[in-house]
Amino acid sequence: MSVLVDSSVWIDYFAGQGEADALEYLIEENLVVINDLILAELLPALLLQKQASVVALLRAVRRHPMKIDWEDIIQLQALCLRNGINGVGIPDLIIAQNAIQGGLSLMSRDKHFILISKNTSLSLY
């Protein structure tokens, strides 16, 4: 089972906070994947901060391909709204869709993913 690690977890990990031990385990077991959207969220600030070693580490993580199905995104957002889950941004809907499509577990600190997982097949780590 591969685990898609969201930017919120990476940010905490590099700050020495959050679930560092769990992420370390996933890294050691080569279970971590990332996608281009999560990289796009993380890399710009790291490049500006001249964090070349962190950028290299993230670029070395196995990438899970993204196939954005906009109809799925629309349906997922409608499902969220029907269930009172408001304020979920399009990037997070794409991340959820990517995890669901790929049969991946998602590791995130964002609470709306917990709510989404109650109404979909999104698996959380």
C-alpha cells in the first residue's frame, strides 16, 4: 500500500513537528508517493529559501501520476456540499480524487479529508 503524503504533513515534518515517526517509517519502507500538485504547493517556498537539499529530497520521492477528471471533481464537491463539508478548495479535491483513483491512502493533517473519507472511498493513513 502506497501513501500519498499531503503538503501539510511535509511542512510539519521539515519543521520537526507532527507525525515525524510515522512519516519516517513510510519513507524507510519506500511507501511514500507524492504528486505534482503537492510538489507545486511545496517547492516554490523551498526554492526561495534556498533549501536545495529539501528540494532534492522531495523530487526524489516516487511520483504518482495525476489524471484530473473534472466531472469527478464536480461530483466530489457536490457530495461535500450535500454533507455540510464547506470550504474544500479545488486543490484538495484533486488530491482526494488522485488518492481515490490510485487506490492510495492519504496522509494529511487537514481535517476536511477526514470528513471527505466518511462519505467516499478515500482511505486515510
